[in-house]
Amino acid sequence: SEVVETGDVTLLIGPWFAITVRHGPVGPLWAVRKELQDRPDVLRQGPWAVAYAVGNRMVDSYLDVAEHVERDLERIEEETFASVRTSEFAHIYQLKREMVEFKRAVLPLAEPLARLLEPGTLPDGLRPYLEDVRGRLARAVDRVAGFDDLVNSILQARLAQVAVDQNHDMRKIAAWAAIAAVPTVIAGIFGMNFEYLPGLDSPYGFYGSVLAMLLIGGGVHHKLKKAGWL
């Protein structure tokens, strides 16, 4: 659901004609013709009305994509900060790449719109319509910038969580290594090749050493668990 597809639309405007050339997965423009037919007040502005209608359709698609992206971001944000985390780095990086693609599609439209709105370029009756398109484009640009910042924040939070989880795992490994060291040390002491060691001749020496392993190991386990290492 994070995939954003983009394409190119080229407009050729002359005194008596308007031509659109599409490349890539651009949405259908047949709706533009219907929109112009339903709005004679815009259509009477001539070929430049097509420029407005196409720009308006493109900005509408930007805002629609922004809604879907916002829902994806909310879902990933909830998964990232949930008690049981399910968001994967692949999903976050995928969404970040889509944000870059989305930004590349949205930002270039601002410059041609600004040029069209320069004095003497458009029919005066069409200027308010393109001003509205530019305003909505500015909102789309702001939303994309906010999305980019949010994706970076989610990524940093996920990296911090991974670091905490790794630190917790390392503490567990160190704790169990400390517990395992207790019987190893005791067995190593009684396994030394000395002629005399206290307790070797006692019938209870073996049981005493096992009891010492259990008591000391249990004490170490209790201390480490109390400290939050287990």
C-alpha cells in the first residue's frame, strides 16, 4: 500500500489548441474533458483552460495520494510504538523511498504555475482558478515535507528500539554466562591435580560441591533478575 507511481504530463498550448502528452502511469485525463464541458465559465477562457484543468487534476491526485500516505504513516507509527512491534525496516525504508518519489512529482509543478500567474500570461478570468490550484499545491508540498520529517522520526525511533533490544539481549547473555560460570569455577577447583584438597576425602564432598553450585548459582540468578538483567 506504500507504492507511489508517477509519470509525466507535457502540455503544449497555442492560440487555438491545447495538446497533452503523457508518459508513465499517469491517471486518465478523460475526466478533464468532462470537467471542462461541465464548466462553460472555465471553457470559454480558451486553450489555457486546459492548462488549468490538467493542473487542477494533478493537484487533486497529489492530495489523494497524500491521504493514502498519511494513513500508511499512521499505521507504521502505531506499529512502531506498540507493545508488540510488527513494523519492519523494509516497510519504513520503502515508505521513505516513496516519499522521495512523491516529492519529485509534487515540487516541479510549483515553478510553471508561478510563471503562468505572471502578469500578462493568462486571461484575467482564469487567474483566480489557477491561484486556487497554486494554494492547494502549496498545501500538498507542506504535507509532503511533514511526511518526510515523520518518516525520519519513525526510522530514528525504530533504530533506537533496536539498539535497546540488542542491549537487553546482551545483558541476558552476560547474565546467563555469569550463572554458568559458577559451576564451572567450582568444578575447575575440585578438578585440580593437587595431592590434597579440602573435602576430597569426605563422603559428602561431591554433594557439598553440587549444593554450593546450586546455592551460589541461584543467588547470582536472583540478583541478576532483581537488577532486570533476566
